[in-house]
Amino acid sequence: MSNASSTKTTMTSDNQSATLLDGKALAKQIEQELRTRVDTLKEKTGRTPSLATILVGDDPASATYVRMKGNACKRVGMDSIRVEMPSTTTTEQLKAKIDELNNNPDVHGILLQHPVPDHVDERACFEQIDLAKDVDGVTCLGFGRMAMQQSAYGSCTPQGIMHLLDYYNIELAGLEAVVVGRSAILGKPMAMMLLNANCTVTMCHSKTQDLAAHIKRADIVVGAVGVPELIKAEWIKKGAVVVDAGFHPTDNGGVGDIEMTGVADIASAYTPVPGGVGPMTINTLIRQTVEAAEKAAGL
């Protein structure tokens, strides 16, 4: 896959416009490449990559996300297996279903849709997923291997962000990065991926004192906290790279974790909301499932 340009994006000057990091366009391009890989796999092995999605309960937002992932599978010629379980499902029942999918050679990737009902031990169920099928990057073993720069599937949102930054030739080495948020599937793996890319990383969270001061010195800001427009545009350093991993629906479409009004005049590069990080999350899930199918086939 060719990159957007042959030069690295660095801090912008006053007469340069910010680069829009278009995740929607990149995801569409990658899907075309994935369709070719899926077709090749079918021709060589007679098997089709398959993602199993598990939805526990009837949360409407979760059902929408699962449907979007199924549609993405169809677009590249993959199979998707949708497993729906009632809200009364126990931890042991869910673990048993995951084991069933672990042992099914026709399943190459497993996604347990977050969140599960409160009475279910979500972490225990995540850990039940076989590492080779952990295409959503949710297991502790997968996280540890990723952090130590060993082979593993990264958590999809931060891995998608890294792919987006790489495509747009954002030079990360030496930058001071601030990640706002510390969740197990976004903030923490994001910080480790940036650290592995030779950034100096600060993690901020709900107990951080003077968040604005941390943001103001950051060369790259990642909003991953889940609070609408918590990070103010006036805090952004001139020429910073701004990545917004949040999405909060509004009457006018939606906003992220970062106040975006005026950011295009401040940043050197930024992700739109929507259309930036979101499409790369699902795209990464599909790409990693294809990779898992190729590995299972010995390709």
C-alpha cells in the first residue's frame, strides 16, 4: 500500500494548512486490498476467513456495532458468525461459548462485544479467547506481547490509529505524546504503541491535576477518555498532531473527546469526528482476522 506522501509530516508553519487524517478513505482503500487477500486465500485453501462476534444482552448501541462489523466482513468477502446470547447469560456459559469458538477451525477471529452485562466477569471472558483468535486485542497475554514488541494482535482502535499515522507519514520518534484515558483496550495500549514508536509518553486520566498544562506541551494528543469535548482547542500546541478517538452522538451528528472548533488552524494534522478513528477500528479488526486466517492456513 502506497503512503499519502513521500515525506514525513512534521510541525506546521503558519502558512501551512493542517493535514486531515481521513480514516474513512484509508479504510476503504485497505478493504480493496483485503478483498484481494481473501480471494487469494479462498483460491489456495478453499476456506474463507471468518469472524465470530458475540453479543450478550440487547444493548442497541452494541447491536449496531456488531452489525457494522458484519457488514465490513461482507464487503471484503469474509464470513461472519453472529452469536447472540441473552442478558441472563452467566460468566461460565459465556466462557463455554468462547471455548466452542476457540475449537472451531472455521472460526479465525473472535470478538466479544463490550460491554457485557454487569454480572458477567468480562475480563475472565476476554482471557478465555485463544491468543491466535484474539483479533480484537483484548487479552492480557496479547497486551503484554504487544508491549514487549512480540507478535500479537493489537487492540483495534490504537492499532488503527497507528496505521493511520503511518499512512500519513507522521514522524513519531522523539515527539512528546499525551494520551488522555487509561482503558485496557484503548488508553493503555495506545500509550505502549506510542512508546514503542519512540515517543515520550504521558498518560492522563480522571485524577490528573492540571490537564491543560499537559496538553499544552504535547506534540501529539490522543483523546481517549470518553467525555465529550473534555480537551479544549485552546490547550492545543501550535503544530500538534490531534487524534480524537471519542464519539458522542449529538443532534448535529456527533462530537469527540476533543473540542475541534479551530483545531484545523492550530494543528499540523488532525482526525475528523466522525470519519477519522472510527472507520480504522473496524478496519483493523477485519484486517487482523484476515491475517489470522492466513496464519492458520500457513500462508
